[in-house]
Amino acid sequence: MSLENAPDEIKLAVDLIQLLEENQVPVATVLAALEIVRRDYQQKQAVEHQA
């Protein structure tokens, strides 16, 4: 499967991985930041479902 035909979440994941690797962000920092992002977006999703 080529990336151009991949689902949007795959494209975003690839872009994020590239950005993090290019900037040599430590793995522990990446994982901690992703957990914060995950919680934030879960809260946003919950609010959207209530509306």
C-alpha cells in the first residue's frame, strides 16, 4: 500500500514519527507527550459526543 492511498491516521502517524525522529526527541519524552495528547483528544471527543 502506498502512503498516498493510506488512511489519514496512517499519514499523520508517519508525519509525526518523521518529525520526532528528525528532531531527535527522546523516546521517553515522545511517549509522555503522546499520552498527554491522547488524554486531551479523548476529552475533546467526549465533549463532541455530548453536544
